[in-house]
Amino acid sequence: MHDISKIRNFGIIAHIDAGKTTTTEKLLLLTGVIKHSGRVDEGTAYTDWLYEEKKHGITIKSAAIKCKWHTNEFNIIDTPGHIDFSSEVHRSLRVLDSTVTIICGISGIQAQTQHVTAKAKEYELPGLIFINKLDREGASFESVLKQIEERFNYRTLPIIIPYYTRGKFNGIIDIIELHYFTPTSNTPQNIPEDYTDVVEIYRDLLFDTLSLHDDKLLEKLLHKKSTLEDIKESIRKQTINKLITPVLCGSSINNIGIYHLAESIKNYLPSPDESLKRNGFNTTNSNNLKLLYIFKTISSASHSKPLFYARIYKGKITKNDVIWNPDNSIEYKILQIFEPDIQNHTEIESAETGDIVIILLDLPAKSGDTLSDKSNHALLEKIHFPEPVLYVKIETNTYEDKLKFNQIKDAYLLDDPTLRYKEDPLTGETLIGGIGELQIEIFIEMIKNNHKLYVKQGKPQIAYRVCPIEKTIKTIRSQILFEGEAKTININLTIEEILSPKNSNEIQLPDTQKKDILINEIHKCLLSSDCGPYPFINTRVTIDSISNDNINETVLYAGITKIILSELKNITTKKLEPIMNVIIETEREYTGAVTGDIQSRKGSIIDIMSKNQHSIIYSKIPMKNLFGYSTHIRDITAGTSDFSIIFSEYT
């Protein structure tokens, strides 16, 4: 019996090395999916199965897996922590109901933590926070808790706190049920006497926080009639409504706190129907209408066609069902349905509302496609992926190798939509674009390792953009051939720079039918190589009026885009370069060396913060001056620094 109230769809997110994959491993061990947990540092983690993941010790591809916890069903997605693979995080968050954020108790909140948390906020996802690695020297639960409240602006609710003896981490304490747990056992014990005052402080904080938004609980607390169930129900409701964020802690590698994390996921995170209702989604389905969303593609050696990860929002799908894509009016047949596993997916006959599955279709599809019944024209919001900030020239030894490369590259581009392929129209060179050096390096490694194809990598090239220097206002009269006759199109056109917000283009049109189609076509014009050597950004195109001689809409829109392409070629533009947010954490003695290096790269220092014996330096540096930065920054800081690079803006 499919019980949607028992399903939990959540993603594990964090910065690199916070312990996401280790936490996932321990949850899989706890729920019986695996018999022995692997280690990321030894390349034996169950969810990091790619050769490149084992080699680099990082997660590259989001790993989805289903497991059972008591009567509940967990759909877990372990996401990458490296910014170069953030598209994997974004498309996972698009279909999840909640998150579990892992934060290292030593390094605290890092740039990627803030980046993925901002994305989770954008999708309005509730979640839990697990402060990890509290067994390590220099870890501080209280310090990280303060960071969470200040940087995320969360109202935190500590429900599991660390217990220390003589300054050494020695287990955890459950503030709700008032039990102590040793590092080696999940058997509840009495609270140690030396911690009764600390527990009382956190217990008061628990009640004060919950009673702010729960008058019924406050009333029961005042009359000392509250029960354990009352407290848990209040936590659940307030977590789902994003009023609070429960905080737990432990040491994933030592299996401390994992049991309580699983219990909290079960008790406090939303089921799919609760999540959909909170977001205003109509969950009633008397006609059994189907609605699902493709959020990820994967290439499979056992299938000639790509497989698609899909979230089912409504209805039941079965093998051989025919479904409809309202965006491109194509009908698809579901050839097979699979329950996700890391490598060996299990074929199933059907799946229902709330499930995350893998499907094999008879025709090509892509991430962001909505599939539904033909009578149901619901269209879910597409996933928008960032454009490349750099390109790398790719060379093969022979013409035959180039043909082979062209045959196999498409599967990789489908798997990672932030990768781009293009040929230089002047030189014929093959260019691969992406959002980071590591991303392109991994792509080339996969080509070499999986296909035994030697690929030579050139120096990185910056993906520049342009925008208008001056505002252009024109009334344009153009003729187009339609059904053998010359027809006239008149438009009032304005092209200008957008000063704020940056990093996007904006299209403004008069009210016309199929407005979205024309908007998409104009966006394509702005990014097209036909309008110049670099795509446009920070550009607004406004059409105040359109008049024509009763031309078919498709032909009319083609005529309008032709006019806009012509105008974009002729306007005066300025070249923009990508600027990156660079955050460096280093030992305090190297602060001067790091800031001096930033300035030598024509960067600007935004802020410097102190944390224990370290400095955290926030800066902006042009992308063109960051090639090879990883090696250099470790050289000038004797290998003691950690850093992150995230795209900021074009300027």
C-alpha cells in the first residue's frame, strides 16, 4: 500500500569535506542498505562510485538512493560539495521536499554552504542542520551555532547537543527526551550530573522558541500538561512551515548522532503531500492525472538511450504509459521504470505521487521537462543553468578520434547542462565551456578513462560577454516574404544596458499571443554567435508595439528575431569579464601574503574576519587572473589554506 505520508524526499547538502557522503554512508548502514560503510578518503564510499570521484575524493554526480527506516521510506540524494558541480545540487533541490545541511564543526560555514543554502531558500525548503566532526580538535558546537544564526538568519532549535568530559567530546544529549548517549551506543542513559545545568539552559531555549509560534503548546507548558508528543508535533509543524530549523550534532565517521538524525528526518521533515500543500499545490487527483518532472539525465552502459531521474508530483505511472510534454507537444512512451540505486537500479512496474524514480523513454528528453497527460496542460518551472565563464580548447590526435569524440560528447553534455560545446567559426577549434577548471578537467578525464580516447587540453579561455554602451531607440520597418507576397512588419524597438539586477537579460513585449515563444527566441538572439563574437548580458530588449500585414505568428516571430539580430550586430558594445567571489581561509600569519596576492591579481578585498587562529578573507578577483590559483595559494601559505571560488558578476 502506497502511503505518501511515510515518504521523505530530502537532499544532503554542504561544502566540500563537511562529511555529506560519510553521513549518507552511515544512514545507508543504519537502514540496512549496505553491510559495511566505506570511507571517502580511501575511495571506498558506496555513493562515490565513479573512478574520478574515488581519485579526487569528492562527489561529482548527485547520488539518489531509496532506503527504509521503520515504516518510513527515505529518498536520499547525496549532492556534490564543490562549486564546479553545483548544477547537480540545483536540479536536485528543485524536486526535493527538504534538506539536511551538514556543517563541519571545525571550519564552520564555508562559501559553498552559503551558496547551496541560498538555493534551498529560493525553493523554500525546510530542513535540519547536522554539525559534524565534533570529535575533532578545534571543533566548536556553540561557535557554529552562532554562525548559522548570523549568516543564515535562521531561528535555530538545538535538539541534540554535544557532551564533553575534560574538554573531550564524549557523546550527545537529547534535549527533547532528556537522555544521554555514549559514543558507542544508542541506548539511552541518564543525563550526567555535571551537565544538568547546561541541559536546563537548552531545555528552556527549546520551550521559549517553540512557544513563540505555538499558543496551544504555551498554554500546556504554563499548566505543566505538555507531553512528549506535543513537543514533537510542535517541532514538526514549525519546521515544515520554516519557522525554526532543528540543529543536531555528532561525528558521522564514528556513527555518533546518525540514529538521532534518522529519527529527526522521520519525525520533523515533511512528506510530499505536506510539502506540496505548503507550496499551494493542489494534491487532489480524482481523475488520476499524471504529472512528473525530469530533473537529471544519466548515461547508462546497459541502455542505448539515456535514463531520466523524475519526480512524480501527481498520479500513478506504469510501464508502457503514454505521456505528453506540453512544452514541445511530443508524446513519449515509458519503456521502463526503475527504483534508484547507486549503480544497480531495480526495475519496477509502477510508481506513484511523491516517488523519485528513473525512467527510460522512447524519445529524447532533457532536464527541466514536464511530462503529463495530454488533457493536463500543467507546465512546471524549468531549471535555469548558468552559462560558462571559461572555455578550453580540445584537440585529438587524428580525424577519426575527433569523429569519435563528437559521437560520445553529447551524452556528457546531456548529463551536465553547464558544460557547453562549440566550434570556433574562424579557426574550427573545438571548445568545451564550463563554470570551473575542475569541471572541465573531470570531463576530459572521463573521456580518456571511459573511451580510451586521448584528448589534449589547451589553455583556458575566458567566456567574455558584451552589453550596449548607449541606449538605442528605433522604429523599424522591415519586409518579409510570406506566401509569395512581400509583407511589412513595424516594431518600436529599444535596446539598453540593465544596471540592476546584473547577470541576466530582460525582454519586455506588448501583450501578444504566445508571448513566451517570442521571449525565448529573443533570448536566443542575445546569446547567439550570429550577433557578434560574444553573447550579450545585462541587456534589456523592449518592443513597445508590433504591427504587420496579417502574417502567420511563426513567420512574424522569425521576422522580428531577424530584425533584432541585425540591430545587435550594429550597436556599439563594451566587453565584460567574469568576476569571481573568492573566499580564502588561512592561518593568521599568512594573511598579508594572501591579501597582497589578491591585489597583484587586480582583485579587491571585501572583508577580513577572524576565526580562532585563522583569517577568512572575502574578495573579488577577475576570472582571467585565477588560472592555476589552487597550486599558488597553497604554495604561499605552506599548504594551510582552503578556498572557494564562486561566480559573482560580469563587469
